[in-house]
Amino acid sequence: MNASKSIIAHLAPTGRLRASINLGNPILANADPQTRQPFGISVDLANALAQRLGVEAEYVVFDAAGKAADALARNEIDAGFLAIDPVRGEGISFTAPYVLIEGCYLVRNESPVVKNEEVDRPGMRVAVGAGSAYDLFLSRELKHAQIVRAPTSPTVVDTFIEQGLEVAAGVRQQLESDAARFGGLRLLAGRFMVIRQAMATPKCRPAEVVEYLRAFVEEMKASGFVAQSLERHAIAGAAVAPLSDE
């Protein structure tokens, strides 16, 4: 899958591929505690894409998906890794998803809530990561429960505990880790949404750039690259997305 000079010029206009790395989602990326260098599936994909283009990858690290989305919409980033959402789609072009992640609810052990359907009731306060995919989704879907926004996804359960809220929402893996950290907490069975993680580029980039990214993602899924990256980084709670038929 060779990149034309036009695609390289429009996808890496600075001579480097500026790739957003969101540390707010541990399934996508984490930082080495010693070097602070990011690693994970989004880093692997950014490196693979940069190699295809014949340029260096420049990591632009964020602690929340909303911040990464804003930078993409402002055309400050060339390629990003975000959950597909219609609100974000106003300023960003997405590929098909490369991984699917479960969005789940967490409550205290003594909570009377046992089903996802019981969350959307008056008096229920749900902690979410500001600007996250599940914040955007729940802001549309919840009609009775109140949303309380934590600064980032990794701080959702801290906010839930500190403010004595009824429910915390987030990525299953993050919630499971936090439940083990605090104790006395449990995840509700099932999921309230499937988070479709995709690659993205600013809406202002030419159509050929978007099509190139879409083809790249499909090749990475079909070749086993995505599955191997998930396995290499010991990521649980995510599945390789099906190949797109678009």
C-alpha cells in the first residue's frame, strides 16, 4: 500500500506524522513509568503508518480523548485515535473501527442497582470522563440521571468516590482496575455501549487522505497486526473490529 507524494504531503505536511496518543484510555496507550514514553496499540499503528509514509512519527500526548479530538478538529494533529461519535464527526473524518471496547457501569457493593437499565432514574448521578466517547453517548441517551464530569477518564472512579456518586461509567478495563484498587465496588453485568475506536484525521484533509487511512486500517486488521498488538501489550477487554464492507 504505497503512499503517493500527494498523500504524504497532505497527511504529514510538516514532514512528520503528528499522531495523537490518548493516555486517558489504557486500552489504547500507556506511558512507561521510567521514561514516560507512550506505548500501546495506538503507538504501534502510528509507527506503522509513519513507516509507510517514509516519515518519523511525532507523538502528541493527551490525558483525555476530548482534548485529542479538539486538537484534531483544529488541524493541529495529522492522525488520531478516537472513538467514533457524530458530535466529533463535525470536525473530524473517521475510518472504520479497528477495535471494539465495552463501556460499562460500576457501583458500590451495597448499591441496589443490579442492571444497566436501572441507572437512568431520577436521583442517580453518573460519573464520566469529560469529553469521552461514553460522555457524549450518555449525554444523548440518559433522560433522568444526572451526569457528573471528571477531568479525565482515569479520574472517574476517584470522582465517584470523593463525591459519593451512585454510578461510575467507563471502559471496562479501567473500571476493573479501579475496583481492585479501591475495593467494595462491582461492575454491572453486560455493557451499556460498544465503543468503536477508529483512526481519524481533520475534516479539512483531502478525501484521498481519508481513503488512504481507511484502507490502512482495513489492512492492519486483515493482516493480524491489530490482534498481535493487543496480545503483545496484554490488553483485555477489547476485540478486533470486523473488516469493513464499505
